[in-house]
Amino acid sequence: MSAPHALPEYSVSMQEWHHARKKDSPSGTAVTTRNIVLEEMKRIEAMDIMSMREGEIVGIHTLTFSGPHDTIDITHEASDRGGFARGALQAARWIHRRKGWYAYTDVFEQVAANQK
């Protein structure tokens, strides 16, 4: 069971940090994560994303679930840009010779299916 399914009475928010030169705010990753969480929790209200741009931060995303008795944070912090490069190469290999429009989730689903 996913965290959003297990915590229906919790409020949820997101914070994200990136380097000072990053143009988009919030990032595409933050927007996609927000949309997935709201869909999983079957929520229609907005979920704020607090975006910070400072220094040389590669990328940090934190989801905060706040309930009546506790708070749960889930954080992902990229330590370098190598993971992003690896993902881009993986997507390029996957899409080679395909036609049409795809989302990165299509790549994730295919990679996950191949790992089973």
C-alpha cells in the first residue's frame, strides 16, 4: 500500500530546492509528484509546492504528510547530476525507433516490467 492510500486523513504539502540558476519553479518533478499524490489520495483541493532556488543544490524534494498525531516526511536528495544523465540515456534507448508522443512514466513502466 502506498503512503497516500494509507494516510487519507493527512494533509500533504511539498517543498523543493534546486540550484539558483534553475528556471522553472516549481520543477516538473514537483508538479508531477503533486499530481500523482493528489490522484492517489483522491483529493481535488490544491496542494501547495514551496520552491526554493539557492546555491548549487542539485535537487531535493520533500513530501510532508501531517496528521492529527504525527508528521511523516519523505525526502529524495540528488547528490549529483549523474542520475539525471543516466535516466536521459535510458529514455533515449527506450524511445529509439518508436513513433508518437510519450511521457517519462512510459519509460519507467517499461523498465520496471523488464526488471521483473
